[in-house]
Amino acid sequence: MKKHTSLNLPSTSRYSTFWLMLGAFLCYTGMYAVRKSFLAGQYAEVDFYGFDFKTILVISQVLGYMLSKFLGIKLVSEMKSEKRSQFLFGLVSFGLAMLLLFAFLPMNLKPIALFFNGLPLGIVFGLVFSYLEGRKNTELLAAALSATFIFSTGFVKSVGLWLMQLTGVGEFIMPFLTALLFFPVFLVSIKMLNKAQVRTPEDLELRSERVPMERKQRLDFLKKHGLVFLGLVVVYVLLTVVRDFRDNFMVEFWAELGAEGQPELITLTEIPVAIIVLIIAAVGFLIQDNKKAFKWGMYLCMSCCVTIVLVTWLFEAAVISPIWWMIINGIGLYLPYILFHCMIFERFLALLKFKGNVGFLFYTADALGYTGSVGVLLFKEFSNSQVTWVNFLGDLNQFAGIMMLLVCIITLGLLQRKTKLATELAINS
């Protein structure tokens, strides 16, 4: 009797899919431990020339992370596959070493250590995603990677808080120790990713071929598709600004909402966010038509824009509790953010049949996104604004939600016009 496997995939293919999903999740979780662990501290007792010390630390690291995104536009888009694992090991190891310096440097030099901690880490996502893109089940694979954005960032901070509460370690050595706990898992994950199979002929048929993009190819892409891409970038930048602010000051939000000393809340409230977002994002691989999948992703983004505005208004009117606000707000922010990683950029490149890689799209958008994030942090710290952390997040949600909705509508209109003209030219020719 002939044996069949689920989804009609051979066992080696199913094994490769699971291997890639798990490897990507563990790899980026290991990186997040190096990047996000310091956020578990509040550093409230440090007087740094009259400024909030944690905000200075966040700005310093994000500046380094932002710079790496600009470097990644060239580095990731041109990266050869045989060099990825070496770069992953070197980048994360350097970030870990900077956390050790952060623990022992004088107070006025600690922000410099975090700048250099963030400098290599922005490259990691593009290298990990390059293992996953251009496959028939990229959405499923990318959903596993994207799970780290929601679950792992909260888990890493919870581990940091538990370390301080249970062992009594200080706020400055805690980031290094937390990252060190995750580092062996990171090393194993690199080996897992390197066992990935090459893309199949079916992958190449359903998506576009993924190859390094030199400067000439990057300029050609912008010349042909730059206007629609600009709309996508604007939406992504706004998402990055709000999501990054929510993520960086989660401990402060919960302290302000009366839940200080409850580290489990940071993880527990993000679990339903992760489950709901990742299920929705992962099923995108069932839509084979690239144009339909792209539009589906954009329609979901628009729904989330309405959601974050509405739920913030309900929270400010005391209609819903802080817990429900954080959960629904998290879904409204993370779903479109992850759809950009799982589907929107991937399907945009596929429907255009452009021979290149998603790394260029990601890093152009990410570089500008983190530039916006730094701008918001600088405004919050140096504008002498007396707005609380929670109210500032609420204002960001409402402004960004309305702006993203408008830009999504305009972008879909531009793409529709572009595809219609292309179809007419093909018929006439």
C-alpha cells in the first residue's frame, strides 16, 4: 500500500520545513537576548546629566541598530549564501561582548557600549530571513521567525527580571548574564539553518528567483516600482515607530499601570498576541496567487489601523481594562508588522516577478523605520513633555493608525493602476 504524508509533502520536505522554522525561531531569540535583555532594568536611580538614563540607553542602542540597517541595505542584499553563518556568529558574539563592557564601564560610557551592542545586530534579521525567502511556504517559515518579535522579546525581559529577583544580580550585569543563557541555543540554531535544503523548482515557479542585488539592480527596482514601494515604506516606518516604543518601555507601561513587580505579565499578555497574529500570518501560504495574497495582507493592515485607534479610544474612556488594551493593541500593531515580514514584501517581489531578494526591501524600510524610532525617542526626552508613558503610547497609536490607513488606501490604488496599465500594454503588444 502506498503511504501518504500530510499536505502531500515528502517526509524530507516536511522535516526541512520544521527544521527551518525551529532554527529561525531559536536563532532570532538568541539575538533578542543580546539586544533586548537590558530593557528589563529601569535604571531609575541613575542621574545622567538630568536626563532619563534608560531613555539615553535606548536611544544609544537604537542609533547603532539604525546604522546597521543602512549598512544592511548593501551588505544583506549582496550577501553570498556560503558566508551567512560566519557573519551570524561574528555579529552576535560582538554584541554579547559589548554587554560585558556595559556591565563594567563607568556610567558615562555605558551608552557607548550599547551603541556598539546594537551596531552589528540589525544585520541578523536579513541573514536569517535569507534562509526562508522565495519558498512556497515562506509565510509559514517567516511566521516562526516573526514569533520572536512578540513572544521572545517579552520572554527575554522576563528572564532578566527573574534573574534580578531570584539571584540578586544587579541591573548592569543582568543583560550579559541573560544573553549568555541563550547563547548556546543560538549556536545550535546556526547549524540547524545550515541544514536547510536548497529551493525547489516549485519554489522558483511560485515565487521569483532570489539572487544577490548589486547597486545596479537596486536602482532598477526603485526606478520601476519606487512609488508603490514608497507607500509600503511609509506604513512600515509608522508601524516600527509605535511597535518599537511599546516594546522598549513595556516595563515602564506596566509599572505606570500599577503592575510593577509582576514580570510574568510581560510574557503572559504577549502569548495571546503571538498565537493570534502568527496563525493569521501563517495561513497566508495557502493563497498561491501572489496578487491576491498581497491584497489580503494590505486589507488586514487596514483593519488593524482601525482597531488600534478604536481600542485606544476605549481604553482612554475607561471602557476596557489595561490588560485588554495591551493585548488588543499588541495584535493591532504586530499583525501588520509581521505581515510585512511574512507576506507583503515577499509577495510584492513575487507578483512583480523581479529577480532579486527581500533583504533590500526590508533593510531600506527598516533603516527609515528606526530613524523614525530614534526621532520619537529624542522628541519624548528633549521636548520637556510631561505626557506619561502610557498617554504618549496612546497618542502614537491614534496618530499612526489614521496615517497608515490613508497611506494603505493610496498605495493599493497606485498598485491597481500600475497593474492595469501593465495588462493593457501586454494586450496591445
